[in-house]
Amino acid sequence: MHLYISPRIQQLIDLAIDEDEIGFDVTSQAFFAGEHGRAELVAKESFVLAGQPVVNAVFARVDPQVKVHFARSEGARFEAGEVVASLEGPTVSLLRGERIALNFMQRMSGVATLTAAFVAALGESPTRVVDTRKTLPGWRALDKYAVVCGGGANHRYNLASGVMIKDNHIAAAGSIREALARVRRQAPHSVRVEVEITELAQVEEALDAGAEIVMLDNMNRDQMIEAVAQIRGHRRGNDVVIEGSGNMTRARLEHLGDVGLDIISVGALTHSATAVDVSMKLRSSTGAV
């Protein structure tokens, strides 16, 4: 997995550094000025790791002298008490970057951990778990990267990366067919068109109109089974991606792996993830080396 530290992500890091006023850390400066230290990031609970590139970028920005070595790669699971990473550098710089780096890593790992739980709920099913745009404002690249670290996949990144005709679009256009026709007149040929349906009666209309992805929104298991059968039985059915969405909890996913969905989108992966608990422990601090 690779995360490009884009200018937008760098702005987030710089904002966090500025917010923490690290240049005025009178506490650490008073005790550790000129000293060299070693520290460890220690897991205080079980979690799936995400955020290594951001942690590295934080410390590179705070002080390029700080070196960070992670015990395992992104997506690895750590148990309580395990050392996640070792750090070495000027003690003041370790302490200045501590909270900023942990804030990024703890949230990202929280998203990855929750995603892994949803993926596990599907068992051996080929159905994929994907995210939504219900991300923390400004954090979309980080949230979606963390989903991948947890074994999930990404839905569209933004409004420009795919067409999704939802209930309000259909209401405004008057019908699925008219909504899709309007989109086809403007959208690039390289962009796939997804249509959200809430009733079985809409399946055939969406397929005949040319929908390439059909989202079954807020349907129960029996309705989804029938919808999948209708879609696959259509002349275009084998080329259509079928998505399940709406109130997708882990408990529900345990009963949806055999329905025949291609993907299940889960907003909770990013809007309801809880940050994991990791702390930094200073192991030594000595005179400058």
C-alpha cells in the first residue's frame, strides 16, 4: 500500500503543527534541550495499523533528524503491549511530534480496524466492503487509505470520479430513464453510471436505461436476493456491478455474504470509527550524540 503525501495532506500536517505551537514547547525544552532520546510507540489495545507514511511525514517536518522504524507493515495487527514503532532523535523533537503523529495514526488505525471487522463479518464471500464519501472533512485521502489498510476497497473519491443518480436526482428529472439520459449527454464516456434504487419495480427501468452499477438501497435480505436475480437475468446483467447499501452493520453483513452482491458500501467505516489507543514511551534521554 502506498500513500502519496500530497500538498493537501502536507497542509493538514502543517496545520496540526501550527495548532500545537511546537516552537513554544516550554515544558520539553526546559528538561531536554540538547539531549538525544529513544522512544517506542506501544499498543494499548488490539488494532490494525494504518498511517505509517503520515507519522514519517510528521516527524520529517518537525525534525528530519528523527528516525522512525515500524515493527511491521501497514495493515498488520498489533496486540496490547506490543511495540508498534521505535523512534530515535533529539528528545525535544520526539516530544514535540508525539501528539501530532499519534493523532493521525490513532484515527487512521481506528478506521482500518473497524474496516477489518466488517470484512471479517463476510467470511469467505467474494463480496467486497467499500467506503463512502462520509469522511472527516479534509481527511478523505487519509480515511480512504486507512480503509484499504483494513482490507476494504474504495468507492468513488469525489463527485467528479463517478456518476451516482440518487433518489433526489430521479425526483428532479422525473424518472430514472430521464435522469440517466441527461447524465449521458454530459458525462465523459470513461465515467461509469450508478443508479440508486429503493424498490424492486425500479430494477428493470435502471437496466434498460443503461445503468452500469445498481445500488440496492435500504433493502432487506429477501428483497436483495430477488433484485440480484432480476439483474443477473437481464440481457446486460452479467456486466452490471451490484451494490448493497443502507444501514449496513457488522451483524447484517454476516447474513449477506451469499446474496450475490459485488460490493457493500458502509458509511460507518469512516463516520463512526473510534481512534485506537497507542502511547509513546520515552525509553532513554542522554547528552547529544
